[in-house]
Amino acid sequence: MPNLYAITGSFKKQALDFIADPQWIIPSLVAPFTFTLVTLMIYPERDASIVLYAVLGGGILGMWSNSLRASGFSINYDRMVGTLESLMVTPTPLMEVIAGRAIWNALIGLLNSLLVFILAEVVFQTSIRLADPLMFFIALAIILLSLSTIGLFLAAFFVFTRASSVLTQILELPIFIISGAMIPINLMPSWSWPLSFTFGPFWGVDALQIAAGVSSTSPIPVGYAGDLLILFAITAVYLTLTWMLFKKMDGKARESGSLGRY
Amino acid sequence: MGDRVIVAEDLVKCYPRTNGKSGEKKTSKPAVDGVSFEIRKGQIFGLLGPNGAGKTTTIKMLGTLLIPTSGGATVLDHDIVKDYMEIRKRINIISGGDRGLYYRISGRQNLRFFSDLYRIPRRLRDVRIEELLQKVGLEKAADQRVEEYSRGMKQRLHIARGLVNDPDILFLDEPTIGLDPEISREVRGMVRDMSKDGKTLLLTTHNMNEAEELCDDINIIVGGKIVAKGTIAELKEAVRKKSVIEAEVRRMTPDVIEAVHSIDGVLNVACSSDAYRSILRIQVADGQDMVLPIAKRLENCRIIRVSREEPTLEDAYMSMVIGDA
């Protein structure tokens, strides 16, 4: 049974850290905001689908960037302040501690996408109308879960390397592109499609687009329910891999004694 | 188990090492090499040794943060490799130094977070945190960010953090390192209180006064091996045959120390100085015969006194660490 005290405690601690350190506003809010702004300004003739792509793209970018950076940096932060060993000596598996943080990180990304939406409505008067708001928010919540799982996976992966900041820089845009959030993947070369298919949020973005009333641009259209089903399945695979990675990490760190190094 | 709560048997730890130039991976020489000891319930057990002796590695193995390369240990009857989650519920580690706390949040928030990792119910958690904050004298600064704390306040918070799960065993890794004498004394008082509360403590230090003041049993570790073990009285007894001569002089230079050290029969020379005087503690094979030759070497240093002294724990330690025992 997971330690819910630890997950909620870790979620709260991450929130407190976030509030205490306003520099996170730049990657979490300012960058996606600027991204959306530029996209909207590029297309003076804004038809509904362009606007939705810009708003969804900005929102998903915020969620993705936040999960990638914050979860990727998560364990390195503990290395830096010397708390990783204090965490490891508790009876709570590190995966549960990081889970609380990853949920917060993805949630902040969600907040960012709401701000992007408000910006589009107020400043650019885009008058976005969602075809099915309920389906839209269900898809958004499941993407949040999927991104949290990816954040967890990355956090475990980055324990093995101290080059996590470099890797987050490298991974940010390519993965954003393969998610199909800003550019329909059928515009991309077909060899890149399998990468998109294995990235859970790609299916989530497709479900979001369907719920928003834009027709699916997926090379394999499976419909809203199909998208969510695949997203769930891929998230379950991520979760299993993450669990295995954390197990391996725990054993390896206890072998090598590298936890305290920064 | 009886009253033995920690049993270490022939513990060995070698770290994997990477060559900085070639990237070649190798195994280091043992950081801990065949360490065995037992700690009884309620004891304050001291592990003394110089930097790099293997004290922290030993604590990390017993604290389940490291897997031994060979040998084994049980903590509260649980194997440190297989049953580490059971052990973690009933132990905690307190380290010295500035690191190991979340500095952007308050002391209270740090304690709440770490309590949650031990599944402590909310009501009990809040009551216990209040008690701990009072015990370590941080109740007024509890809601201040840790980054605003002084070094001493951080160490007090470290101690409170180590007690959030009310552990049976506490590993204290140089808890007074870098603290001024007043705060060090406070921390030693807290360590004594933990012992009075029935906790078993394993303390690493290279502060002899601290060890002498606190520890029931001491093991001295050098180069990963235990070179001496016993009570403070037993360790002093082991060096009693080697007398100590103490010389107080007005002026001291490295040449003079070297000259004293070169006298036949002198085993070790330790010097401490302030603005007005220097005190040399000289371990010799036979104190009676050595006073005169030592005084002769010091004649240009304006001698205040030369006397024969009882060996202290520090003399015993120096003798064993340097290898003249």
C-alpha cells in the first residue's frame, strides 16, 4: 500500500518550494505564454483550428516543460542540498516521494494551460468554444496523470546521471514536437510516427482535439475513447518501467554509495 | 537478540571508482575492512577515527544506505541487506554540517515533511513536532525559513529531524562538526538526553573530549580497520605504560618540535598554542628517563614547566592512530 502521507506531504512540500522560489515562473508560465503569443501573432488570419493548436500547444508545452524540468531536477535538487540520504533512510520508497512532486509539477503545468487559454480569450479574443468541455477536461486530467508518470520515470532515470540539466534541454522540444500538440504529426516524416505512438500524451492530445471539436489528425484515428484507452495502457507501461527503474536505482545507489555526491 | 541491538560481523565495503582520465572503472581498496562490533541497548557507542578512516561508511552500512561488499550486520535483529525497510522504521541518522535540510521552507515544514515519510498520523505528528522544537530550542524560529538559520540552529533542526520517528537507534555522524564550543556543549547535552530517553546511539567523532564525555564504549578505526576497542578506562590503560610528558613554553617553533620528536624513545608529539604559550604533549616509552633530555631540547623556548601527566583518551587515540601502540 503506497504511503499516502508521503505522497501528499511531498506534494505540499513541492508546492511550498515552488512558492518560495519564484524563478520557476519563467519556465512554467512565461515560456509557454510567450510560445502561444508568438504562434497567435504568426497567423493573423486565425481560423478556429489554428487558434486551438496554439492554445493547446502552449498549454501542453507548459505541462511537459514543467514535468521534464521539475521532475528531472527533483533528485538533483536533493543531491545539491544533501537531503537525498535523509530521504533514503526513511521507510518510504523514493518513488512515492517523487510521485507527490511529479503530480504537483504536472498540476502547475495545467494551471499554465488555463492561463494560456485566458490569454487567448482576453488578449487575442479568440472565442474558443469547446465542443465537449467535460470530455476535454477528462482528457486533460488523464494527460496530467500520464505526464506525472513520465516525470517520475525521468526522475528515476536522472538519478543515474548528473547531466540531467543537459538532458532536459535536449529532450524538451523534440518530445514536444512528437506529441503532436503544436504540429499535426501527419505533417512530419512517417519514420517519426512510431516515436509519437509510444509517447502517451500524443494520444491525449488527439483526445483533447476531438473533445475541442477539431478533427483528429492522427495517422491512426481511433476516436476519443480509443485515444484514452491507449493513453491508459501506455501510462501503465511507463509506471511499470518507472517502478523497475526505481528498484534498480535503489540497489545501485546502495552498492555504489553515490547518493551523497553532487 | 538479548540486549544486543547492533551486531556487525566482518563488514567490508569497497567503492567502485572511476579513473578521471581514462574513465576506467575499478574497485577501491576497502574503505571499511573487516569491522566487527556489538552495541547493547541504551549504550552510547563511539566510533573514533581520523578523516577517511571509514566511520561514515560504517554508519551508512548499518543505516541501510550502503550494501556491504562482504560480511554482514543485524540491526534490531534485522539483516541490513534483506530487511532494510523494517530497520528504517526504527532508526534515524543525524549528520553534522550545513547540508541535509530543505532551506527554502521553514524548520517546522521540514519536520512535517520528514514525519510524513514515516506515516506518522497528523495529530501525533503535530504534537511531537511541538515537543521536539521545544526540546531543541527552536520553537521561536520554527516558522522561519531554514536558509535564515545560523549553523547552530541548523544542527538543532538536524537533531529534531532525526527524532521525528522516535527511533530506537540513532546514528550520529560527527554531530558537532564546525560548531562553536557553546553550541557543541548544547548538542552534547541533547545527545545525553536522547540516551536518558532509552535510545541507543552510535556516535562518530574525532573530538576526544566529546567521546570521553559521552561514550560508554569506544572503537577506534583507522584505515578501515578497528585498531582498538574498549571503555575509556581500558583504552587509557592500554597506553599507561607509555608516559606522557607535558611541557609548557613561551616560544615554540616547528624545528623544536622536530628536535623533540627525534629524541630516542619519543613516540609522538602534539602541540597546541595560543598567543602567549605553547603546550607540548609528548608520549614517551619511559617518562622518568625522558624529562631531562626533553627539557634540554626546549632550553631556548623559555620553559614555564615540564611535568609528567596521566595519559588522556586523546593520547590513547593518537598512539593508536599513529600506530605506535
